[in-house]
Amino acid sequence: MPQHTFRFVSGILAALALVFVSNARAQADATANKPVGRMITLGDFGAEDLAYLSVPATPPSLGIVLVPDGFGLDSFTKAEADRLAGLGYIVVAIDIYNGHLSTDPGDIANMVSNLSSDSVMKTVNAGIRLFHESPKFRVDHVVAMGWGAGATYVFQAARDSKTLDGAITFYGPLETQTERVGKFTVPLCAVYAEKDPVSTHENVETFQNLMRAAGNDFEGWFIAAGRGWSNPSSKNYNRAEDREAWKVALPFLVRIGAEPVKPKDASIIDKAKDTLEKTGNSIENVFK
């Protein structure tokens, strides 16, 4: 190899090394400033259950009550709470299983079937009360958010709670019978799995029409994935589609009353990933 060519290649490698070192330092700094939550009890707010509280570095404009999927209050749910806190929201992720965790499908099905609706809703309401009554963590707006099994209880809170401002469900329930819809107390943003045999386009459109007829504020969306797209523990985990789902959820939070999230400049690597992962308009709004 000619000497000048070797020097040119070496220069490129040195520059790339400098870039990666700089990125590593930036990531280390970001990690150091990233919110890390802690376990708390909700005894002062009407439930004896545990919860994971993550507090942002800046005064929050909105509180989020996270209700986990059938996996329980796992590392994914806690990481999502910390991530949302990093965006400026204060988050409490409730424990619907009193400390039990599982990744075994049989165990999860058994745990979900044995849940007491009254008990879980008591814990959900305790999380809401935390943000309304705590002198330290009080906020003006509260949204409930849940995945799968947890979304069932968020759905119920959206229909019944008088102290929420909004609700978001990921691969959650829907209704196709008029008498089971009724009047929801808060706006609902529902993101459905296109590959779920239950949440078909026909069923979601029926639900949408029933919600409109009842005078409810409803946003319905489809994601090109199966149920469980968000959680890495799920066989249907789909990182690209999870990012698409958050493109729906975050604007909804802003509409409810949160301060707009200030996006950070994407790195070259992030832009490349976005390009590779982009498969067209994978988010589909059923309101078309």
C-alpha cells in the first residue's frame, strides 16, 4: 500500500476513534444524568401495594401511572418509567402482582386469570391519588398508561375514573357491543396490534363508531406488529414498531397537558438505524 494511502486511512481511523470516544463520553454523561427510580409503598394513598417511582430532574408538567403487562413490574417496565422521567414526566409504575414476576407463558396466564379487578383498580387509583395528594409529587395532569393485561385496567380507569385526564393503552381491549361502551370520563388513545386476531380493522372500526356515537374522545391507531411488540421479553418484540407507537403516545401526552418533549439531535448512527428500520407508513390511524 502506498505510504500516502496508509496515512489517509490511518487519519480516517483516528477520526472515527475520536468520534466514538466522544460519543462514549456523551453517553456516559447522559447515563449519569438519567433518572433512576426507587421502590415505594402506596399506603398513604389507599393501597398497600408496592410501586416504582421515577422523578425527572426538572419540574414535571404531567404524571403517568404505568400499569404493566402480564410479566409484572419487570425491568422493562422500570426502564420505561425511567425513560419517561428522562423526558420530563413523573412516573409511578404499579405492581399488580405483589412482587411476583414470570416470563413463563403458563405462569403468566395463571397470574393474569387470578388478578382481582377490584384490587388492581384500588392500586391504580392509589397511583392517581399520589399525583393529586402528595405535597412533594403533586401535578396538574395525570395520565394512566398500560400494556396488554395492564391496559385492561387502564381502559377501565378511562371509563370510570373522575380524577384522570387521559389514558393510553397498548394492545389493550376494545368493545364491539353498544351497551358495553357507555360514556368514558377521559380521552382514550388506543394503539392496537395489526397482527392480533382480536383487534381486527373491523372490530376497531366498530369500537371507534360506538365511541363516537357515545360522545367519547377517542384516538385509534394500528401498529404493524403483534401483541407484545414493546417488551423484549415477548416473542413479538419489535423495536422499530415500538418507536412508531411512541410517535402516537407522546403527542397525546402533550395534548392532555404536558409540556412538549424537546427532541435531541439524532446522531448519524441513529439516523442510519431509522433509515434501515423505516418500512413505510407503519402507523395507521383508523380515523381516516
